[in-house]
Amino acid sequence: MKLYSMISGLALVAATIAAPAYASSVSPTGTAFSATGSATLMKTGYPTQFCTLTITGNTGDGVNGTLGGGSNTGSGLCTSISVAPSTFKITGTVDATHVKGEVADLKVILTVAGVPVTMCDQTNAAFTVDTSGNIVFNGPLAPNCSVTTTLVTSPTIVAVP
């Protein structure tokens, strides 16, 4: 009986070690997407902008993907504000319906008279993705900026917590 218990215990340990680690991700993989929604941009020294932001990207392997950039519509400075291309990485699970990630270098650019000026430039800018296909940015960006937006993806890109 002791031998049977020991063999069962060793088998359990071996199975645990050999089991693959399932990382948080987004799905489907290898999918080009766009995401659109209302966005609020605040920057010290500028009036707050209420725009409609559209970004493009690709989900890559589900953990590492690309952000193709973004543009805005709306009044004020909205049409002069864009988002530069970058990459993103899913870094973990928030809860049963959300994963979190980071954009490697999120740059918000204001173009005036044909001259682009970087307004905000945040390394590892945090975002979340939910199981309904929403991407949420809600936080500060350096220097003295903040962006709040919920973007709806098309096709639907979902969190895999």
C-alpha cells in the first residue's frame, strides 16, 4: 500500500510539473482589428478634448501584439490628435472577465501646421480587455496627461483570463 501511495504521489508531482502554463491572452490570435469609442484626453496647458478614438492593431500570438496607431474625430483639436504605432503585451489576469496589458510606448501626437508634437509619451501604458470585446485605457500618461476611453473591438477581440 505504501508503494502504491508513493507511486501515486510521484505521478501527481510529475503531472503537475509537465502541465503547460496557460497564460492570460486575447482571442482570436493573428487577427487584425479596429477599436472605436469615446475618449477624453487631458493635458496640462490644453483644453480637455472629447473625441472619438479609433485604433487598429493585430492580436499576434494572443499575448504579444501590435498597435497600428490611431486617429480621432470630433471637435476642437480632435482631428489633429493621433496615436503612434507600438506593440502591446498581455501581462496577467485581473478577474474572471478581464485581462491586463501594457502598450510598450504609447505616444499621443498633436499635429499643428503639419508639424507633429508628442503631447504624451508613456512607457508601459496600462490597459484592460474584457470578455465582451472592450479595451479600456483609464489612467495617467507622462508628462501631465491622462486618457480615459472604452473602445469596442471589431471583429470582437476577447479576454482569455
